[in-house]
Amino acid sequence: MLARRYSAQGILNYYKEQNLMNNQHVILVSRPTGWVTPENFQLVDADMPVPGNNQVLIRNQWLSLDPYMRGRISDAKSYAQGVNPGEVMVGGAVGEVVESNSPDFKPGDIVLAPTGWRLYGTINAKAVTKIDTSKVSPTAYLGILGMPGITAWTGLIDICQPKAGETVVVDAASGAVGGVVGQLAKHAGCRVVGIAGGAKKCQYVVDELGFDACIDHRSSNFAAELAAALPQGIDCLFENVGGEIFEQLLSHMNTFGRIALCGMVSESNRDAHAYRTIRAILVSRLRIQGFIVSDKLDTWPAIRKQLYDLVVADKLKFRESVAVGLGSAPQALVGMLKGENFGKQLVKLV
Ligand SMILES: NC(=O)c1ccc[n+]([C@@H]2O[C@H](COP(=O)([O-])OP(=O)(O)OC[C@H]3O[C@@H](n4cnc5c(N)ncnc54)[C@H](OP(=O)(O)O)[C@@H]3O)[C@@H](O)[C@H]2O)c1
């Protein structure tokens, strides 16, 4: 927005005049054991970084909070580099370029970048993506058009390969990934059953997102309600939750069913994984494929374009939960891991 009113140098001057050039970070101060708490993090003042060669300085506007973050602050073996105590918490963000030493970006550009939990950050231009916000909100690039939406596409379309008439089940169904999975499966002509926590989330999933049914995993009658919703069993399971819910879903899998093992959010705050699922996988000859969305970064632009077209055509809907202020990020992360978010969890900074 500022870009329309200010020249490139003017944006930097404007921020200086308005006394907006104050930086803060959220750092990890201790590793959680069991449940993560806000006390594992601290909000600290920080120097204003100066962009180096081919770097840009970004003023973050929105942070993305994602379940993978719990893994990053654990010292358990993982597929990605963890955060050590004393370091700034990692994460994706949307922000405005304030200063650029790259020919590819100019002040005023709205961009997506993994700058982490900070107000201002410098980053190599190669890690920055310019985003088109003329028809969709910038926050969509952290959810449906970002890593979660691309995860949904990859797991459902590439791994599960749903066919019309099949039954697709997804848990954490109202969330950033699950909501997209169910809508894409409906577009593919499938019967879609969601699992979500609470009546409101289930109502949203059916009424707004168009799922055929949704079962509340907190219901005391969960097992019977699940069985009633799955008269034809499950052909494609997009698994986000793990644990006991996954165990129950496995018993409904059809022979030669497919499982996209995407996440196990219910297990993330356990010190030891309690559930053993190998036998069911063997007996039903399932093909389960674990995957990490960043394995195939080259597929992202084409997938994002297809999601973008569906969003602009109003064929994909999404919902967001917004916490306000950098200092609210730790509590919002804890809340999301407990299911307090309703849709994509964001932190608004500006
Ligand atoms: N493999 C990959 O590359 C990849 C990439 C992105 C995300 N993921 C995974 O995808 C899953 C969904 O991520 P997201 O960003 O879309 O998060 P989200 O669904 O927006 O938020 C997390 C949700 O998990 C559910 N949940 C938490 N604890 C639970 C429990 N004990 N039992 C049942 N449900 C529980 C809650 O929903 P309810 O209130 O409905 O229970 C909560 O709202 C996560 O497992 C994440 O790790 C994997």
C-alpha cells in the first residue's frame, strides 16, 4: 500500500520518521518437556538488521503458526534443522520489503519469506517469493496458497489419488490443511468425511466447506458415529492427527486403500509415541506414504497456481484464527496445538 504513495527510498524514510524502525524477536529460551508452554519463549528487543549483498530487509506483517513448529523446538531427530535455546523461533511470514539489495525486489513489494518470529528480518532474496495480493488476501499465502494448501494437494492428489465415488477421510478437518483436503476431494467427486474437535468445527466443515459428514472426536460415542458415517469404509485417508484417532480409522480402511501420512499432531506433545499401528497396515496391505511437502519444492509454483485459480473462482474457501502482536505468538502456538484455533492460525503484527 505504501508503495503507491512513497518512492523506494521514501518507504524507509517513512518508517524512520514514524519511529517504526524498532525490532523485536521471540526467542526459544528452553526446550519443552511434554506440553509446550509460553514460558519456553521470550520476547526480546533486537537490533535493526542491515541487508547484505543480495539480501532484503522485510517488515513482517503476518506470521504463520504451524504444528511442525513443535518438532523444531524438540531435540528429537527430525527432517529439519531445529531451533536451539537462545535462537529466534523459525516460521513463515508475509511482509513488506523495506530495503533491497537484490534486483528482484524493491521496497513496497509484499512477499512471503521464512523470516521467523521477528518484526524485521533480513534474508537472502533467493528465499523470498513475491506475492500477488490483487485478488486474494496476503494471509492466504500462509494458508491455502502456502505450505498448508500445497501439503493438502500433494498428499491428496499425488499420494492418495482419489477417484470419483471413493470415500476420503481427513482429520483436523477444519484446519489449514484438512479444510483444503476435503474440498479438493469433493471436487474430485468423492464422499468426504471429516473428523474435528467440537460441534462448531463440524458444522463449519459440512455447511461451509461442503463435506458429506463430520464426526466430533470428542463425542463419547465417537466409534459408533464414525462407523455409521463410513458404510463403504475408507479408500483414502489423509492422516493429520495420529494416535488413537488414527488407530480407529485404520480399522475402517478398505483393502488396497491409500493413506497419506501427513502429520501426527496429537502425538507432538507426548514424550513417547504410544500407538502401534503396524499390524493393521500389514493385514489390509495398505500403501502408506509418509511425505514432507518440502521434498518437492519444484512442484510448488504449479500447485499454487491451481489453488489460486480455485480460490479466485470461489471454489475453495478458508478460515483464519488471528492472534495480535508478536508477543502473542507463543500462546497462540500452544492454543493451536490444543485445537483452540479455528482454521489457519496467524499472528498479525502490523
Ligand atoms: N507432512 C508435511 O509436509 C506437513 C505439512 C504441513 C502440515 N502437516 C501436518 O498437517 C497437520 C495439520 O496441520 P495444520 O497446519 O492444518 O494445523 P491445523 O489443523 O490448522 O491445527 C491443528 C489442529 O489439530 C487438531 N488436534 C490437535 N490435537 C489433537 C488431538 N489430540 N486429537 C485430535 N485433533 C487434534 C486440532 O483440531 P480439532 O480441534 O479439530 O481437533 C487443531 O486445530 C499437522 O499434523 C501437521 O503437522 C504436515
